[in-house]
Amino acid sequence: MIIVTGAGGTVGREVVAKLRETDAPLRACFNSASKAAEARAAGIDAAVLDYTRPESLAPAIAGGTALFLLSPPGRTELESNALAAARAAGIRRIVKLSAWGARAEGYFFARAHHAIEREIEQSGFAFTFLRPNGFMQNSLTAYAPTVKKEEAFYAPAGDARVSFIDVRDVGRVAARVLVGSGHAGKAYGLSGPEAPTHAEIAEKLSRALGKTVRYVDVPDDTYQRALESSGLEAGYARAIVDVYGYRRRGEAAAVLPDVERITGRRPNDFDCFLRDHLGAFGGAEAGLLRD
């Protein structure tokens, strides 16, 4: 049985959806009891798993043979609890959602994920690391609200090129790796098929919406204050700003072949993502065209 942690989140939902298209037995683990109940009502084997409550781990992963490991944002260190429980439960294989460039440790999230990668490598599990670039879906919360209100969005991205990936493609890769063979000991860098700048994303939005959308570059400290004003804890806000600095150094521009090689299909580009989510940016809904 495949155990999927973080099943209620952006990535976990896609992994569960893509696994359900296969015949593989799975259990979806949620932090929320209400979400677990909703999943059961939809015919999914579901459990409640709270990383901060070690007693919830053993029953959630009991009977599993493979574990898709995903932690709450900014709490990667909690994955150590799940690894201890996985060893006790007899889990044989770990597929970990890591971070782009984790091995080079060029920014905070990469360092945090690489620490868990090293722990997994030393644990005796068969393992595969998935290292996605920035998620296109993050623009729905970071940029869409001001695009709707002001026809502009703000970030300290400069002219950095980023090979953003659609989370739906991450889900496809994870499902293929979890049910397939030949992936043990591998680390895959997951990118989209292009690496636009934020100014080019603004142009894409302008075409999709039929009106001019501006990208406004802002200083790091201004952006951090805005993140904190929105309710983010200061340390987490600094970590997000750190990602933008990493991107400005040109570290996130590579377009890699792993998504297409594993899934057999070209990953979604940003235009496809925007068409499928145009309503969030104030446009007419276009439907999920390439799901």
C-alpha cells in the first residue's frame, strides 16, 4: 500500500488524484479530521496524520510499503518523525518531495530539505527524491489578488528566469515513481518546459486577460514587510525572500527533461496554467484544458 502524507495540500491532492487513476492501493493522510472524513465519503482510504503528534503516525502508516513524504510548509524537520515511524512500520520505500537544487543548499528551503535527504540516504530505505522548481500554483495566492484589484503584481524577482512547474505535473511524476520501478536512488529535478521572467509572465497574463497587467519589481525588505503584514511569521517570510535572491542569481532557470521522460508527456507551460486558472486572476473561467 502507498501512504500519501500531506494529502490535503496542493501537491498531496494531485498525487492522490493521479494514484487513483492506477490500480495501486493507497491511503491518504490528512492533518485535518474533517478532510479525512470527506475523503472517506469519496471512497478513499484516509487517516489523520499530525507530524507534531507522534502517536498519530503509527496507525496512519500501518500496512504501508511505500511512503510519499511531504511536510507542512516551513516544517521540513518534522519529517524525521515520519521516518522513525516508517522504520517501525516496515515501510520499504520513500519518495520524498524535496526542493529545487537541494543538494547545492543555495537557499534556506534547499538546506532544510537536503538535511532530510541525507537522513533518508543513511536510513536504509530505498528512496527517490523529487526536486521541483517553484510551483505555478503559488501565483494564485501571491499574485492573483493584486492582479484582480490593481492589474499588477509585486515581487523582488528582478529579471530572473524561473522554470516554474505546474503542480499537476508533480503529481503525475510522483504517481509514476510510486507505482513504477527503476527509480531507487534517483533524484529528479522537475521543471516546466520554459523559464519566463516575471515581466514575461505579466505579458502572458495581459494576453490571457485582454488587458495590461504590470509586474512591479520591489526591494527585498519591502516584500518581506508585506509578507509579514499578511500574517506570515518573520522567519518564514525571510525564507521566501531568500528564494527570490537565489533566483536572481540565475539558479532556477534550467529546463530539465525529467518530467517528460518519466510521464511521457510535455509538462504544462505557464500559458496553459493561466488558461486553466484564469478566474483567479479576474478573467473568465476556461476549464481545465490539459489536466
